[in-house]
Amino acid sequence: MLKELYNEKNNIVNFQISPPILSNDIDVYIKIDRIKGPGKYPFQFVSGFFTALTGNIELEDYKDKCLFHVSASWSGEYSDIPSPILKLFLE
């Protein structure tokens, strides 16, 4: 289950996610401008072990549908957390 809340003052969205490897939900905080239409929206994680993760969400109108693409990159120190473990948080 995914719940979200957007803070207009700070441009931070809080997602509560339920990773399959944990018994409890966790909060994820991402700084991003309010998405109001097609375009490219840069974002960054603002807490936790994803803090150095940044990226872009790109939205496009296509035949009355909303297409989106998310890309991200790591700019922090090397993490000892294996990639397959991180992928479980994103499923």
C-alpha cells in the first residue's frame, strides 16, 4: 500500500511505503516542485539512506494519457547495501 502527502510550503512529498522485506511501513521524503503538467521535474531524497539520490520525473501528454519516466542517480559515498536489497524497496 502507498500513501502520500505533499507539503506545499516546503515542496516535500512524503510517501509511506510497505517494502516486502520489512514488517513495518517506512516514510520516504522527496523534495520536488508540485507537478502541474507536462515537463521535467528534478527531485532529491531529503532523509534516510537515500539522501544522496537525485533524479528527474518527466511527464508527457500522449493521446490523452499521461506518460512518465523516472530516472535517478547516486551522488554520495559508496554504500555497502547490495543493489538487489535496494530494488526490494522500490518494488
